[in-house]
Amino acid sequence: MWYTIRNLVFFILIGTTFNVYAQSENPLLVQNQEAQRFWVDSVYNKMTLKEKVGQLFMIDIPVSTSKKEVDEIKRLVTEFFVGGIIFTKGGPLQQAKLTNSFQSVSKIPLLVGMDAEWGLGMRLDSTQVFPYNMALGAIQNDTLIEETGRQIARNCKRLGIHINFAPVVDINTNPQNPIIGNRSFGENKNKVAKKALSLMRGMQKEGILTSAKHFPGHGDTETDSHNTLPIINFDSKRIDSVELHPFKTLINDGLTSVMTAHLSIPSIEYRQDYPSSISEKIVTGILKNELGFNGLVISDGLNMKGVSDYKSPGDLDLAAFLAGNDILLMSQDVPLASQKIVSAYYSGAITEERLSKSVKKILYSKYKVGLNRYKPIDTTFLYQELNSVKGKVLNNKLVESSLTVIKNNKATLPIKNLNLKKIAYVSLGDSSGDTFYNELNKYTKVDWVKAGLLSDMIEKLKNYNYVIVGFHKSNRSPWENYKFKDKELVWLYEIARLNTTVLSVFAKPYAMLDMITTTNLESILISYQNSNEAQEKSAQLLFGALKSKGVLPVSLGEDYPEGTYVETRSLNRLSYGLPESVGMNSYKLQRIDSIVDFALTEKMAPGLQLIVARKGKVIFNKNYGYHTYNKFKKVKGTDIYDLASLTKILATLPMIIEMKDKGIVSLNTKVGEMLPSFKGSNKEHITVRSMLSHYAKLKAWIPFYVHTLDTVTRRPDKKYYRNYKTDDFNIQVTNNLYFRKDMKDSLLLKIRDSDLRTRLSYKYSDLPYYLLKKYIEDYYDDNLDRLTQQHFYSSLGANNTSFLPLSRFKKKRIVPTENDQIFRGEIIHGYVHDQGAAMMGGIAGHAGLFANANDITKIMQMYLNGGSYGGKQYFEKATLDEFNKCHYCYKNVRRGIGFDKPQLGKVGPTCGCLSRKSFGHSGFTGTFTWADPEEEIIYVFLSNRTFPNAANRKLISNNIRSDIQRLIYEAIEY
């Protein structure tokens, strides 16, 4: 009697504590309500009592699904008429087949549910995952959150799932919460409500039922309801104003279902340790009556210790139903529970009105998700469609938008002035940082420093002036350990005390709470998770390829309250991502593989590197084949190729553009003005403009080496060469061949004294670059190798670009170019292939440069940026535009100043499908690069088609490079 009176008093008084909310309409109704009601009534009216009770159960599918277990589930479906199933583990194909099997034996189609809070990957292998809610909580653009809901819903529908038990709307005000944490959008009730609303809207717009959980709020607990019954020690006013706020917001916007939590809330439910999920006061009194919720009410799993320890199976299910739950999730004993509920019905404890209300809500839900016209799951292309490119692009956007810089003293980020930096990476934590490290090295040379003792680490770091510390914790689930070890905290403190240090936290942000101080750290980046995407995008942010956009969703002590963020700027460095993110079609780009496979099969080249970038983002980056046809060494992205004539536009030309920009030289400067020894020659009045446009009557090339061969043996003449280095023979041609030092100047004299062509017309020539190299080196009193490093490559982060590659790189990284049996008598490996450049000691204006495709893309992007890259303006755009202009088109000369340009007619270097503003160059060894300002596309193709024999012209005759370029342009969508 006392309990009944107290119950009445509670329901009278509760309205004075909780604000009254009500859904304006039933969220389970569809537009054609008459048809929906007709279907529901017709199905319900034909059901037996046992069938009606069966609809209340949603049973879980075991992981191991043996035949015995499958048969048992089918028995529950056919004999006890369960209304739904929930999958918790497995793979998509297995789940699809099981779903079809169970649906085929069910009298009424089953409602299929899943916890897909961050996508199907929360429960299934081989499916997409999106960032945890904590990371989504850092995103300022809620449109992205809604699109995430839509994409998750699409994947659910594709797999025959009708209800996603999401979003989690718990407000994580307790950092020690062991079960919510990363599953929460944060600690700010308004932001949590806003993010959850966006996610809910996205899912429901795609026709999926959602379920806000865990009612009335699991965010401020220190125990896990899977293992025990957590206690919420707050008064009803606090619960109403904080925990219930997101539920009210979503209910008011058409939320379709709510999941009730297993919690002890003494301020509301006076029975000691009485689970909220089976409390009528909480489920019916607050959720249904006070908040006016009309949708489905679903219990959390009835197999969880937080509730299953309180009542025995069967009795627990009955109590949950009497409390006001419509769906009983994961019953431990369906036959017994069904019997208990049927008995309660016959005894009058459950009325027909109460039963019909829940069962009809379930049927309304089934109609809403289309089960009135059920179709089996089509397993064709299931994996591909569940792992769509669209979803991957969205995932990348989410990660990019979540990254949160919370400290940035002296604008340490983004990393600038790479030429002044020597960077070390130190990995802490117990998970892999390989992806992060590899991505860092796309921007500049970063060394992974390791040591067993702190003293050794400190000593090794003395060689560096910038340290990046990555704290990497397992990304398997949001419940993994996220804390620093005591040893790691000591190491981090000491490293930061003695070095300029940036910390990137690839873990739950609460890891920061164990740090006594962050004073010594210059910058802190919260990356939230240790996924490959988080590692890649974090590296890109550190180097200024991305801006920081995220806002801290939880408080990390007094220094970093919720809402903390520091904006960092973009330095216009290359980023790396997916084709669709810049309006290109990845499936169309995959056709490139077929052309490359054909080229390799037909032995047009042993292997190659290929990069496509658009709008400042590398979106196709592949390596194919091997260094040589013996197939011992696969091509890697860090391998170095002989660029041949790409040297012209990647080394000599940028130096000349810079000199023009500084007023040192002009396009009208004459050879005789640059090189006094050419005064009085037939080349004295040739201008920079004309010779770099290849419109100056110069010969294509002079075979200097031929005149240094013995006329009888046709081997290098001892007059000019030695097999060992001496004072007089010190110009290294190859490993065991040295050229006479006084002969270098004789090459220039041969050019000076050579005849001009009789007719003024277009003729491609190497000779201008011999002259320009001499001019540049004389002006700066240094060699072209060091000059290009100082003026460009070091600050660009082009650390894989160099003349004389053996002086900087291990030989195994360098791709050989030819087995030269005509001049050098050996395999050319690590030395320049071009004979004239070899006689210049490997440093020439027309050839001699080595690089990988990634570095070339940086230089070409600098051109597309109008002479700017990494926050540095190398020369003005107007100056660059002069060089990219076709000055003699009216004379049928397609070239710019140094740059090659698209063909004026049908034949030329490109696919003929790109703009006249585009520019680039090709190289004899099988190299090619091209940039298009209009489409903002860069294309880099590096091969050693000359190996083992330079006479192999199949790559050229088959138009492989231009055919690939055509496919690139066909892949443009917008």
C-alpha cells in the first residue's frame, strides 16, 4: 500500500521537476498513414497471443553460428515468433546469408538491429568505420555529422538492417567512465544534443530507425553496466537539466526509438539498486509521460550484469515489459519469458491495451522500414558497396575536420622553414605509428629515433632541433587502454624540456589528464584515434597541408577547457587523399593499371612510379614493377630515378626564373652578355627567350663522348680517361671511369664553335642548358647541385632530389638506367645516364638530376601555386607566367620558355586533351611530368625504359605516357 501511495505522489510531483516535452506526432508514422494502419491492423488481428508476445523479443545471433545454433534460432522464430534479431559480430556476407535464412522462416518479417554507432565496422569485419563520437564531437560542421548518419544508414539498409542502436547521447562529464568515453560526443550538453540530432536526422532521412541511448543518461558513471549496476548519485533537477537534455532535443525532432539503460538512480527510483531499465517510474513515468515519447522503447541487453543479476530470466523480461519497454533485447530465455508474459496477460497484470500498444508500435516500425514488402538481401557486390569510395571520402573529411590543436606556442605549427629543421620522431604508446612516420616523410626527412634508456634518447636527440612525439594507443575499440605509462610521462617531460617538441595524441583525449604539466610542450595536437586516416591527416596538418579545424569536446584540466582550439594555417603544401575529394573518379583512374600492366608485360620498362595530383592533393600514387627485369627488387615510392631532361625544368629553369625575378637576367639577355667567352661567336646575340623556346638555330645535341673514344677499340680513350681518380683525371663518369678535368671547358668551347642550323625554325636542343649552367654557377660561384638544394629543394622538402645521388642515397634506392656497352661498358647505376652530363661530372643543366615522383610533384605544385609552396614565395607568379607563355606560337613553335607545351597540331608530347596553359617536360630515360593550371592537375611518370637497352622505344611508340594522361582527364567529374 505504501509503495502504491508513494508511486502516486511521485507521478504527481515529477511534473514539477521535469520540464514537459511531447512529440508533436507519432515518429513511427509514414506519409500514407491509412495504408500503414490498415497493414498493421490486418496483421495484428490475425495474430495469436503467443505470436503477439513473440514480437516483443529481439534475440542476439551468436558469433559462431553452428548448425545447432542456427536451428535453435529458427526454432525461436518459428515456434515463439520472435519479432527481431540483433547481430553483434561476424562478417557482412555471413550476416546477409543468415538474415535471409531467418527471414525466410519468419511468419512476419523480422526487425533486424545492430549497434553501428560508428558504422557497421563496430560489429562486423570488412566494413566501413567512421570516427568515434568523441572525434565527431570536435567537428564544427554539423552537415558532415548528418552525412555520416546518412552513410551509416545506407550501409545498414544494404545489409538488411532496419534499426541502428545509435546515436549515443550520453554526456561524458566523467573522464573515468569506462564504457561511454569515446562513444560520447563530449561533455557539453548543447553540443552533444546538436551532434546527436544531426546524426539522427541523417539516418532517419535514409529510412533507418534510430535509438537514442542510454536513457536517462550513462555519461557520469565509473562502472560498466555490462558488468555491474552503475549508480547515478544526482538529484532529479540535475538529471533533467543535463542528462535528459539531448533526449528532449531528439524527441522533439522525431526520434524513432529510445534505449533504456541499466542504472541505479536513487533520487528517482527509491528501491535500492533497482535498475532504471525495469523501473516504471523512469521508463513510463519520465520517458513516456513527462517527455511524451511516442516511439519505440527498447531495453538495453537483458543479458547484461547490470540488470540480469537483479531478477531471474523470464521474470526480468516481464519486469522490463511492465516498466514500459516495447522491445526486450537479448533475452536470456525466450520460451520462459514468453510463458511469463502470457501468464501475466491471462492474470490481468498485462491488459490487451498495453500489449497491443507495444506490438502495434513494433508493426508500425516494420512498415516504416519497408518490411510490408520485404525483399531478401542481394549479396552481389556486397563487400564493394559496403566499402564505397563515397564513404571513404567522408571518413577522410571527418578525420580532417576533427583534428584539434589545443596548444601552439610561437606558432610552432605548421612546420615551416624545412631547410632549417632537422626533425626526429619519437613513438610512445603500445600501438603502431608506422603510418604516421611514413606520412611525415612525404614532406621532409624525418628520422625515427629509438632508445632503450632515457639517457640514450636524450643524447640521440641532441642531433635534432625539432621533435615530433606520437602517442599511439590501440584503435581496436573505444574501450582500449588509453593512458600514458608512468615511464612514458617521464620521458615525454624530459624530451620536451630539452627540445622543441610537438605532441600528437592518437588516443582518447583524457590521456592528457595524467600529465602534471604541458609547459615544456610547444604544440599539442589531439588526433583522437590511432587509425591510418588519423595518422595520415595528422602528419599533413603538422606540415601545413591541412588547417586545424577541430574544437576540444571535453575538458582536459584548467589549461584546456572544453571548447579549446587553436587555428593553424595552410602552407599550400601537398595533401594526400582520394580522387572523389577533388572531383575525380577513382574507378576510372583504375584503368591506368591496365595500361601499365600492358607496358610492363611487353617489357617497355621494368617498373615505374606514377602520381596524379589535383587541387593540391595527391590522389593517385602507385608504384609498379621492379628495378630490373630480374625482378629482385620491387619499385617503392622512395626509390630514385634518373630524370634525364626533366632536369631542365626542375633544376636549371627554376634558377633562371628566380634570377629573372630578382632582375639579374631578363628574357632578352644575350649569351654574349652571360658568357664573355661567347662574344664574337655565332651565338653571341642569341637571347634567353629564343634559346629556351628552342628557336635559335642551335643543334639538337653534340655527341661529345664519341670524340673521346679510341678509334680502334671504340672504348674510352686513355688520352681522356682513367680507371681510377688522379689529380688530372678527377671528373667521375661512373664507378671506375674518370674524365680529364681540363676537358669540361672544352665541351663549352665545342658548343661555342659549333655551326648554327641554316634555317630558323623549331629545333629541340640540349645546348642552351650547358650555357645556362655555366652562367648560373659563375654568377653564384657554386655548383648547380648545391645551388638547387639551397634555393629550392631543402625548403621544399624535396629531400629525395639531387644530382650525384650516390653522395646522398643508398645505392639500393636508385634505379639503374642502362647496361651501356657503347661508352661506359657497365650497368649505369647511381650515375647519370646522359653521356654529356656524365662528362660534366654528373651535374649538368640538361640532365643529371635524380628524384622520386613525390618530390617532382612538390616542385610542379610550387609552379601551380604561382611560385609559392610551404609558406615561401620562390618567385612571383607574373614572372612564372612569362616563362609559361608560348612566345613563338605564331612561328609554329609550341614551347614556352624552358617548358614544353601542348602540341599545336595533332602530334606532340601530350594526349591533346588539356589546356594550352598546361606545361611540363619529358625525359629520355622514360620520364614525364605535366601540370595544368586550368584543371589543377599534376601528372608524374617515372620509368627506366632505357634498361637494359636505350634502343627500347616501345614506351614511346605505344604512347603509354600520353594514353595514361588521357585516362586522367577522362576521370574528371567536375
